[in-house]
Amino acid sequence: MKIMKFGGTSVGRPERMHQVSQLITAGDESKIVVLSALSGTTNALVQISDALAASNRAEAKQLIDKLEAHYHAFIGDLASTEASLQAAKAIVTEHFEFLNIILRISFSEALNKDILAQGELLSTKLFSVYLSEKGVKHVLLPALEFMTIDGYDEPQIGAIRVKLSQLLSTHADDKLFITQGYICRNARGEVDNLKRGGSDYSASLIAAAINASVCEIWTDIDGMHNNDPRICKTVPVEQLSFEEAAELAYFGAKILHPASIWPAQHYKIPVKLLNTMEPAAKGTIIVEEAGSTGVKAVAAKDGIISINIRSSRMLLAYGFLRKIFEVFEKYRTSIDMVTTSEVAVSVTIDTAVNLKEIIRELEPFGTITVEENFTIVSVVGNEIAETKEFLLKLFESIKEIPVRMVSYGGSRHNVSLLVNSTDKTTTLQALNKGLFGL
Ligand code: ADP
Ligand code: ASP
Ligand code: MG
């Protein structure tokens, strides 16, 4: 059985759904198809939720009406029979009635998650109507019945496996399943999600849970490129190891959700990144082996905060770093980069959620300086740390750019630089030229 995940742009227009239906009906292998919301929908739902959180009901209502009009136009083009148009209308009405009811309920975090879940529920149900109209036999699998996260928001792969195989066993004769990406249930049994871009993560988790032959991520570009295609002239990378792909995803390559590689890696499921608009393109294959050594790609992660702890008294004392790291652990905040000197230690984090508390608890250790608006630029490639002259080339290409921190040696296939976010574009372009000649 294989997994095929289609992102927002792949289902964002009726003619794209047509393309998707052709892709998923080719070949004999059974498939679980994971869909995102139509492109733009989750952003709109976030806006609706934000308006409600700010008690701005009039604005929320306007946004809901605008989104509903978009869906009515969408189904008008999607359905070609009166029966399927009516079925699609009933679905749109049901979900927008729900959003309108929510306008009258007082806002809560649980309600926010309910709002955000509407996109994937709509896209899968509408796609199901479309498939039925075309006579394509399929089963709609509700993700909320098998995709669960624990009290720390971590997916429960064991439980997902048990529930999913139970569900699949009740459809032993079926070969095509459609399910929602992104959405799940949390430890309290409420509707929740796997964070923005989470449908990739859903796909990889499902692939791991059913031991799929392959996890295909279909998107709007022909695979992982060597740099951010929105900023540089780029080319696709044919093969990546799980470790290289995981680093690129974690350090900002938007094509993959930051956590989406580990389930596939752990369960050794190959991942393919493919282009819905150009299905014949090679794309990228992600497997155990890197294919070749040397620099593969550069990625950038914004919104980085640097925290410097300076202490002439204690820094060299053993146990000092442990005490500092324990503060971050307590607030479940992961550290991306670390550098130490005799009198100071600097770390970077990517969220300000618990920043105030973290600083308060660090203060007894020394003088704390916090600076925001940094970007981590990561250069990734199999064994680059051992590649001759690599560092020379790297620093030669960015010699004009002030670098605040460097992480080298933490892994054999990643060198990370901390730069001001205002220097991000120049850094990516300079590396593109210096490392790839592009
Ligand atoms: P989907 O909706 O299919 O999940 P995303 O928008 O999340 O698609 O991811 C695909 C986009 O990621 C591409 O259109 C591209 O602009 C962006 N992107 C950023 N970095 C990279 C990269 N290194 N390689 C390929 N795409 C990238
Ligand atoms: N629809 C969700 C989002 O926009 C999940 C995804 O697209 O992967 O974040
Ligand atoms: Mg995405």
C-alpha cells in the first residue's frame, strides 16, 4: 500500500482535483490519499479565528461569508451533474453553518482548533463527491478517528497503527482511501492539528503506521530544490538521505513540515517529493543513502531569538550548562544553536512563547541579553564537514555578511550560520553563487 499526499495548490482548483483523481487511479497498488485544505483556506480560517479571539465578530462574519462564496464558486466548477452539485452544496452548507454557529459561542483554544479543522474536512468531502461522480470507488477515512497526539502534542504512532489497521480491516475489499492531513485528536479527545503544513507529517505518520511501500508528497514544485526557489534561481536535488532531508525540513525548507521526516526515517519508508503539475518530472527521492557526498541544499529558518548568558564566575564550573539547559527543558523550548566561550554561552530558540519565564529563570546565572530577528541559514549535504575546501568556499562566498554564530561539527552534514534576518536574502544568494554557481 502506498501513501499519496496532495498539498493545498494540488487541490486548490477544480481542474487540479481532476489531475489528482487521474494520479490516484493509476496503477494497481492500494492507496491512502492524504489531502490538505484548498490553498488559502487555512490562512482564511486563521484570520477568522483571530478575529473571533479579538471579539471582532463583524470582521469574522465577513471573512466567513467571503470564504463561503469561494467554496460555492469552487463546487460550481467541480460538479458536472446536478446530483453531485447538490451533494457538494450540502457539505459546504454544513461546514459554513458550523462556522456561523461558532460566531455565537465564546472563543476558546478548543474552538480555534475546530475552526482550523474545517479546511481539510471540506477538501476531502468535496473530493469524495467528485470521485463518486466520476465513478471512482473509494472510502473516506476520518482522520479524527485514528490520528492522535499525546499530552505533549507528540503523535502516538502505536495507537495510530492500531486504530488505522482496525479501520482498514473493515474495508478489506477496498483499494482507495481518502483522508484528511493536518487534523488529529489530542489527549483530551478534542480536535487538534499537527501545526501549519502538518499534512506532510500526517502522510509520513500514516506511511509509518501501515508500513507503506512509499510516501509520496505531491506539491507544486518538482522536488526539494538546492535553495529557496522564492529567493534564488534553483535546481531540484535528485536524492537525499533521511538525515539530509530532516535537516532541510527542520531548518526551513517549506516544502516539508519540520517533523515530517522522522516517522518515514524510523520505519525506513522511502519518501518521494513530486510535482502534481508535472507528474513526469523526476522530483526528489529520500532514502537511507544520500546518493553522493558534498553540498546538496541550503535552507533558512526565520524568527530566531538569540539568548546570551554572560558570567565570569560560574561558566566554567561543571554543571553550569546543565542548569541552563534545564530551564529550556522545563519550558519545552528546543535550542537550535549553541556556542560557548570562557565567559559566555549563547543559544538560539525559535519561539517567544515562554521567553519571559525563561529569561526570569536564567537571570540568577549571569547577565542575560536577548536579541530577536535572526535567521538560521543551514547548509546541508552528506559529509560536508569532511569535504575538502568546503569551509573555505562557504566563508569566501559570505565574506561581506556579518555572521553572528556558526555551528559546525554537530552533525557531519550540516553547517549552520546565524545572520540578521535583514541579511537573509543576500546570504542565500551569495551561497547560491559560491556553492552552486547559480
Ligand atoms: P503544499 O501546499 O503542497 O504543502 P507548500 O507551499 O507547503 O506546498 O510547499 C511547497 C513550496 O515550498 C514551493 O512552492 C516552494 O515555494 C517552497 N520551498 C521553499 N524551499 C524549498 C526548497 N528548498 N525546495 C522546494 N520548494 C521549496
Ligand atoms: N492546511 C494546513 C496548512 O495550511 C496543513 C497543510 O497544508 O499541510 O497549514
Ligand atoms: Mg506544505
